[in-house]
Amino acid sequence: MSSEIDSSTLLSRASQLIDLARKAGADAADAVVVRSRSQSVSVRLGKVEGTESSESDDFSLRVFIGKRVASVSANPGFDLQALAERAVAMAKVSPEDPFACLADEASLSKSYPDLQLLDTTEVSSEMLREASLAAEAAALAVKGVTNSSGAGASAGMGGLVLVTSHGFEGSYMASRFGHSVSVIAGEGTGMERDYDFDSRLYYAELDDPAEIGRRAGERVIKRINPRQVPTGKDVTVIFDPRVARGFVGHIAGAINGAAVARKSSFLRDKMGQQVLKSGLSITDDPLIVRGPSSRPFDGEGVSGERLVMIEDGVLKHWFLSTSTARELGLETNGRGVRGGTSVSPSSTNLALEPGDIAPEDLIRSVGNGFYVTELIGHGVNMITGEYSRGATGFWIENGELTFPVSEVTIASNLKEMFMRLTPANDIDRKFGVAAPTFAIEGMTLAGR
């Protein structure tokens, strides 16, 4: 394990690559190694279906000559000088990019905290197999569950090594462990499927596999014999936390600086204006100790800080990397992420902050409405905000969850949905995007 975690050799090779790129004619450069180690086991009906193990250290070199930039990638064992010379040759014939550059030296992280992202627990394939079997067995033991779609367990780690020509050098690793199971209830055309899972940085903090299996089984039997409901144009829809997290992802996409620069966000002209109901806030914090998406520095060597992206309903920040910030006439806020040979902005530990009402009381306050547990399709237009998704869940009648519902569509516009959102107090921050149960009034539901 220690040899897998030690990044000194990779830092040395990255530094050599930078020196060679400068000697070959680059004005500036950065070298990145994206590290990955993983193993997983999948089972179905008590038998192992697959075992996978992988590891990689993927190098990327980015060089700048004036306003021209080029990037190349390679696996370990490549010829350093040949790669550096190739990158410089490519940059010389590349079109100019007025916004591509390294992060300003003044914004580089000089030191960064230990965020406790790495759990060095050794997890064997046998442990993964046993966890998968236990989750599936517990799910199948729930009365009414008729079949399994499979269960799995995984363990791995990933990280970043970054060296720049203007003085930054750093690396970090983060671990990740997971258990999951998916099962079926009912027969023939009446079959329904559901699942449950858990994912953590620290192995000891994972939910017990049998508990995950039991939850999956209980979820799926509640979905048997669903009905359609009549079409309505002023329906209150409550989003289960599982789907609420995806909805918050739409908010993140709308305040991503890259989308704003491309004019592909419906919030592109809303900086400083109210975009959520008063009292609501969206936070993003890369420096949470043991946070699921924490990082001591971003893909450009800049340390981010906690930001209230939307405060009391008012939009305060975009997610910004250096080049995106330049294009918008702003400064990076340390949200740059390496994606292959490019850098683009993204969120870290993102949260729709909770309200002060219990989810049960929120459901009770609705009277009649629709509680969504799963969304289908990709009917979201981020340019206009138009929202239309297939949905399944449960009908709310007299403040109680009653019968299962499927084959309906919910629709509105995200601008209106944001302004009608009421969150409960049940936020779970173990995921990179965290959200409580919430209600949205005035949606259209297309049923029978």
C-alpha cells in the first residue's frame, strides 16, 4: 500500500517533464498525473459474476507558447524528452487561445491542510465478495422480492500529482469504498426494480451490507402494483433525497462559469439577483475534513475556500477555473478540474442547505401531491430552463404516502421551480452533492 501511495517518483518525473518542455521552447507548462487504483466484485443469485482490478498513472503535459497551447497524454514508461518535444511542436502550430493560461502565481496554494481523505485499510477481494453476497441475501430475504439484478462491492483510491513551471508542486490521494444491490419484486409485466447503496471514504464508516440489502428489498416491494394518476396543472411534488441530489446538480450546472461563458445557462444574466426562494442557500466547500469531494487544491494548484454560491436566494458566485474566469473578466475561485488534457470548473462538496421542517411534516403539509423516488430521461434544457422528466413514486393523500405511482411526467421551468422550493431538515452530507427532501409547488403532472 505504501508504494502505491508514495508519489515522490511521479513528482520527480513530472518536474523533469516541465524542465524538458521549457528547454524545448515552451514559455510555461504544467504536468499532471491522474492516479487510480480500484478493485470490485459483482455477484448475482449467490454466484460471483465478475471480479475486476485496475491501476493507472496517466500523465498529461500542457505547454504554452504565447497564446498558443497544446496538450499530450501518455502512460508510464514514455520517453520524457520525446513527449515534451511533441507537445511544443503541437503548440507552435495550434490556433491562439486568448484565455488559456496557468493560474496566476499569486493564487497558487503555498500550503494546504491534511483533509484526511485516505483510508489505507486493506480490503481483499474475498471481503468484497462476502459483502456483495450479504447484501444480496438480505435483499432476497425480504418477503415479496422475487429476483436479483445483482450486488457489488468496490474499493479503490485516486488522486492527483501536479507540477507547474511557475513553482507549484503537490499531490494527494483519496480512498473510496462502496456497496450496492439491486433487486426485483413482482412477476411478468408487473415486475418492479429498486436498489440501495452506500459510498464512503473510510471503509469502517460504510453501512452494513445486510442493512443496504434490507433497505433495497423494502423499497422495491412498496413499488408493486403502481397506478397512474390524473393529469394536473398545479401539483405539489416532493423530491426524495435520492432524486433531490440530482436536482441540485442542475443548479450546479446552471452556475458553472463554463456554461455562462458559452451562454448555455438560463442563469447567465442573473448574477446578484434572486434565483432561489428567500432564505435558501447553496454552499460549496472543498476543504471539509473527510468530505466526499474534498481536495486540498484544484487541478491548477489553487486552494479553494468555502463559498456560499447562492445566499438567501441571491446568486453570488460562478464555479470558475482560471481560463473560464479570464473569459468572464473574473478571477478563479479554485474550482478547476482536470479532465484529460483540459481544465474546466466544477463543484466540490455542494449542498442545498436544509430548512427547519421534518420531512414527515413537509409531506403532511402538502395534503394531496406526488412524492418522487425516481426520475427517468434527460428532459432538461439548460439554456431555457424547461424541465420535463418521467417519474415514479407515491401519491400523497391527506398528508400520507399511499399507493405507488408510475408512468407519469412532471414538468415546469427550473426558474419557477427554484423560486417555489421548500427544503426539509434531513440533509445527508455523505455524498458530494447533498440535499434534503424538498417540495416544489405548482408543477404540471401528466398522467392518464
